[in-house]
Amino acid sequence: MKPSTGKCANAGFAWFIALIFLALTTPTFAHADAEADRLFNEALTDMKSGEFGNACPKLAQSLALEAKSGTEISLAFCLEKIGKKGAAWHHYREAARRARAENRPDYVEKATRLASELEPKLAPLRLTFALTPGLVAKIDDIPLDPARTEIFVDAGVHAITASAEGYKPFARTIDVPLSGSSVELPRLEPERLVVPTPARPPPPTPQAPLPSEPLRLQGLLAPGAVLTAVGGASLVVSLVLGGLVLDDKSTVESECDLSARKCSQLGLDAAAAGDAKAIAASVLFPVGIAAGGLGVTFMFLSAASSPSGPPPSVATLRLKTSGTNIVLMGTF
């Protein structure tokens, strides 16, 4: 009778759980970092439930926080379970290197054996490096060791990148068959230093000749006339509004009994209209004085600077009232 594949898989998984338990209970390899330990424990729970897709990223994060050979063996096993055998082979090899530095011959033997068992299922990739100082080469974000001439990857498409400070980066996509392939990483080309050409200073701007005559202010005549007219109009309107306020006051006095605090609707409307007109008049009156004074000043300065005296200027203003509407018309 042939042995059950399921039983073999269960036995392998049981061995793996025992390996993790050993890593957790051995004081030399206890996870000192609390966050790394939390992630590792969560990943172990996920793997016990068969949720390897959730466990692998947590193991990768735990390994980044605390690099231990036991964690890397766990990550390699997890990647193998989700079909990433090439990445698993790389992490088994790295776990063996770490275990050798940690003086754990049992981990070295286990990781090396597991990596060797994966090699027949992977495609061999032979590498040739034209060394560049400070070279950093990767295949699918997995670092490549320039000292290794052969690695094992999953059959299919892979991205190879290489970079070094002061050199142009290199990138290439390769399709590796299961039978294997080879790739050569050329020496990186130095980046050309672009020396910026200093910009030529602009030619000097010719200076305009100084005026031989004093500055004239004839241009202030028209604005002065406008301001004078506006000031006069504001004064006239404020006076008209003042008269209308007196009319509203008379209406209020006739429609309201102030002692009894009673007032008809007509009286209330007149009081509200009178308040609004009083506010407008109090604003327009000082505005009219200011605008008129400024306009007269402008006209005086313009006349004083003219060699032949002020030119004729006419400013006329007509006020027309129609009921409660006031219309100002002027010619300047």
C-alpha cells in the first residue's frame, strides 16, 4: 500500500510546528522585540489554521524587526506553502547563513536540506556579474550575492535590477524556462556630470534721460473735477436726505403717541425710513466734504503746474427728485 500523501504533509507540518516551538522556547533565540514576537505569534496561529497567505507578510515584518534564523526558516516554509518556491529557496539559504553565525548547527542542517529538496522543482539561473563598485543587484526585490554564480528561481518571468551610486541603473526582464537559463549583468555606466553653463548677464538697460523740466501735474485736472463733482453730489444728497428725515419725523409725531408708547403702522414705517435716511446722510456728508476737498486740491495743483494756466473745465450737476427717488446727472 502506498503511503498517504496527506499523512506525509501532516508529518511535515508537525515537524515544522515543532521547529517553531523550539525557536520560541530556546532562550538564546527568544524574540526580544515585542512587536516582532507579536507578529511571529500571530503568524504561527494563522499557519495552524492553514491561512498561509496571512502568515507570510507577518513573518516578513517580524524578520525585518528582528533577524533570527528560526523566523527566516518559518518564512521560507510559509512561502513554500503558497507556491513561491524560488523565494522560499532564497530564505532557506539565508536562514542557514544566519544559523551558522548563531552557532546553531541543527538549524544549519535543516535549512540547507530544505533548500536542497526544493532545487529539483526550480529553474537554475546562472549569473555573471561585471562588478561595479557598490553594486546592489536584485531579482524580484530579492538581493543577489555577486559571489554566487548560480541561484534557483521559479520558472517564468523575472525582473533583474542593478544600481550603484554614481552609475546609471540597469533593469532587464528575463523569462526563465524550467530547464534553466543564464544572464549577464554588464558593468554599469557612470553617470555623466552635467556642469551647468553659467548664464550670461543681461545687457544693461539704457537709462532714460532725466527730465529737463519739472514734473507737471496737468493729469490731475480731470480726476480733480470728478472728485469735486462727486463731493458736491454727496453733500446735496445728504442735505436732501436730511430734509426727508424731518418729513419722516413729522409723520412719526402725528401718527404716534410717545407717552402711551403706541404707534400706527404708518408711523412705524416712517420711523424706520427716517433711521435709514439719517444713517445714509451721516455717511454721505463727510464723504462729500472729503471728496470735494481732495478734488479742489487736485485742480489747484494741476492749474499751478500748467505754463499757460488752467484749461477750461466745466462741471455741472443736476438734481432731479421724483417721489422718494433721487437722480443725479452730471457733465464733466
